[in-house]
Amino acid sequence: MGDYLLQTVPEPEIPVIERAIETAAQMLGSDRSRGYCLEMTCADFLAGANLDNGDPAMLLFSMTRFFKFLSEEQRQPFLAQATQKVS
């Protein structure tokens, strides 16, 4: 799916997309498919795009997807910060 999508993208835009996929693969693990890396890149974009006056459900979906990639050592501090009361 990811490679098919790249066939439909204008040539000058491909290097940016390839770089984003490569960066996602480094973050997610090189064993992930290119399509999966592209999906996570898009989810990250949607999360950022929905921070202000956006769809809170999309932001929650994106955050939940990314949480799954944290190691157990990373999850505990994240949950501690996320559950702190806002002053």
C-alpha cells in the first residue's frame, strides 16, 4: 500500500515522504513495514493537527497508538505525568 501511494505522488515530493518513512522506521523499529511507518507518520500529523480546536477523539486515538510503542520503563513515567492533577 505504501509503495503504491508513492507511485501516485509527484516526483519532487518523494524524498520528503521517504525521509519521513525512514525516520518512523528508526523510531518504531526497522522490522515494521513501510506502510505501517507511513500510517504512524500520518497519525502523528493528525494528532498535532488536532491539538487546537480539532477532534479530541482523533487526538486520543493517536496518543493511544503511540503509547503502545513505549517500553514498560517509559510507560510508568508517562502514566505518572499524565495522571498528575493540573494546578
